[in-house]
Amino acid sequence: MMNKEIEQLIASNLNRRSFLLKASLGLGSVALGSLLAGQDVLTPQTNTIAGPHGITGMPDIPARTKRVVYLFQSGGPSQFETFDYKPLLEKMHGQDLPDSVRKGQRLTGMSAQQSALPLVGSSFQFAQRGQSGAWVSELMPFTGAVADDLCFIKSMYTEQINHDPALTFMQTGNQLAGRPSMGSWVHYGLGSDNDNLPAFIVLVSNNAPKDQPLYARLWGNGFLPSKYQGVQFRSGADPVLYLNNPKGYEAADRREMLDALNALNQSQLESFGDPGIGNRVAQYEMAFRMQASIPEINDMSDEPDWVFDLYGSDSRIPGTYAANCLLARRLLEKNVKFVQLYHQGWDNHGNLPSALTQQCKATDQASAALVKDLKQRGLLDDTLVIWGGEFGRTNYSQGKLTKDDYGRDHHPRCFTMWMAGGGVRPGLTYGETDDFGYNIAKNPVHVHDFQATLLYLMGVDHEKLTYEAEGRRYRLTDVEGRIVKGIIA
């Protein structure tokens, strides 16, 4: 279709009725503006237009990290069997949780039905690892081997006690669906460092128990423009859905189609000024470039055997947690800004010793390998690695209680995460819980504090990274959040 025909098509939408409507609204706006001259009560806050390298003025803090990889362990890993060693629980095994420790704090509906809350010690051995002396369970031997590169935060807490709101809160800064995810905020604020790959990429393990569901809204753009949403990579013939050309189409055919579509969109943009049109054009063009970049990034044939050995045998099986960790390293090498891995199966209400053993076997080696691999390639200093879930587990048993068979309920009051690289202090254990592991004893870190610190490490003031929607300005940390300076190198 010729440009003149396109312009005629656009112009045909400007009929007499739409002209009169727009003219009347315009005159009304002028009149209202004259009445309110000098007053700013109705002056709207306009959103900053983000270019390829983020919004104007970002970064405004010296950046300590350029990239983030977030190894999200969905379901709530038990800190008592992994990193928060509590010998008192072994001594008091089977005794009821003292009221003086619980202090009337709310329980889930599952625990509230129990007549007693029997304390349970871990059935696994702990040892201090590395020069830092961090306590690490025997379930995590590979993580223990890199303990001196890690910063453990044992005093994380949230207000959300159930999975969906807690998971949504951790990923978006609010327990209700509809807000942009962390990766979307980072993309909006800082833009992209690779024109041929999305700035925000999501990987979901295919070898994890599906105990709690994951939703695409967890990596969605919310009210931000659609080009900032996370792009999920899948294992199989089509890593990105709907990216490949239809049968019989070649790259030249796709280019010709996009050129015609872009001309039509450009004319519409000039006529209506709708910013959503530009976002669609940007997504079309990114998809076209990804047709060449995605097969290259997913082709592991150039990886030597020692790399697969480092990540474990599962790394040769596409879509597994280990393979996704290796793929994450390849994406980070290409300067993808934010890579998020999800691994389900940590919701261990029963049969915890057996289930947790399998979870750690599937994830421990690859998590540690990613840290080692980034370090040996000189990427760890400016890449932030994060490991953790949406909350922790209770110090008491849910249901059956024996030394080899017990479960733990949800516990938002305190849980453990770790970070590595990207400007955090290595070999540090930050924060403490009480001897029962039920309450925080020192240096509490709220979810919004964690989010504010992540943005700070990337060179962004979390209070300035805002976007106006629905009549107010929003940010990832809402109206809270402080920078946890004690973990910053």
C-alpha cells in the first residue's frame, strides 16, 4: 500500500462527528485552562519518556551493578534446613512453641487448626563454611563451597502470609496484582544494553514440582508501557511463542510486512499521537531482531564439557533449573539487564526432609556454579545474583512429627536470602533471628528495603523512579523502603 493511500485511510477516520467532538473538547480545555491560570491543583504529572537507555536522569547514583539475575525459589524454602542453624530447636524437639515467643502473632488457617505447635529441629547437619564461617546445611554443599562470595540476609520479613500475595508482593512491591514487576521497573528506568534481546527475560524450570502456580503477571509490565514486560524463554523448538515466521515465510517477507505496517503505524501516530503505537512498533522490531539472536543464544554447542560439568548433568537437558542457570549466564554475557529464574516446589507442608533433599539436589550445584562461572569470567563484580523465596517456614511442625517426617507452615516473620557480586559485601551474614528462629533479633530487612537496595545498586534512587497511572504516581517501593547500607561493599 502506498503512503498516499495510507494517509487517506487514516484521514477517513476523521469524520464530521469525531471532528466536532474533538473541537468541543479542545475549546472546553482552553476555557478551563484560562480559569485555572496560575493554579497547579489540576496540573497533571506527566511521565518521563523513556528512550533506549532508560528515562532521563537515570542513573543518578553511581551504579555498582549492571545486571541482575534473580534465582527465585517459589514456595518458601525452609531456612531451618538450609542456612539458619538453630540448635535450640533440636534440644526442644517436640515441645510446644512458647506463647512468649509467638506473642499472639497470626497463623495460617492450616496451623490455626492444630491443638499444639510442636517445635522441630532440622534433621540435617550444619557446618560453618569458608573463612567467613557462614552456617550452611549439608543439603547445600556446593553453595557452602562459595560461601565466602555470598552475602546472607537472615532477617528478611514480609506481611504476607499466603503464597499469591507474598509472591506478588516480592515481585511487584504490592500484594495485589496489576503493578509492574521489578524487571519491568529496571527496564523502564535504565533501558537496554542489547538491541537484539529483551532487557527483561524470564526462565521457568520444567523439572520442578508444580505445588504453587506461577502467573505471567509476575513478570508483567502492569501500568507501564507494554514494551517493558518480561519475555519468557521456553525450552523446545519455539523458545519464544509466536516468534517464528509462518510456514512459507522468509525473513525478507517478514521485513516487507513490517515496513508496510510501520508506515501505517507512523501515519496513525502523526494523526492521533497515541504513544501506544510507538510501543507496538518497538515490539515488532524487537521480535524481528530476536529471530536471529534467539537461536544463537540458545545454541549450547559452543559450551565445553567442563562448563556442563560445573553446572551438573541436568544442564544438558533444556528447561531444567541447571540449564536455565547456564542460559542465564549466556544472557548476562550479552548484557541482558534483568534475568529472572523461577523454580517451584519449595512449599513443604509435609514430607519435608525427603522433598527438600530433592529440591536442593536439583538447584544447589547450578546456583553455586553460576556464581563461580560469573566470577571466573570477570562478570560477578558488576552482576548481582539473588537467591530466595517469598517467605520462610515455621519452627514448629505442621501435621505428623517424627525425626524423618515433618512439615513446616508459612512464616513471614523472618526468612533467609543470599546475594552475590554486584556491589554487596562478600562473606557477610547480615541480620539475626532469635534462638527459636521465630522473630528477628537484629537488623530487620523488609521486602521494600530489599527492593530499594537492589535499585540503589543499579544506580537508581527508588523514590525518584516513578510512573503516573490512575491519578497518582507509583513506584516499586510504594511509600516505603530504605537502603540496607550494611550489606553494600
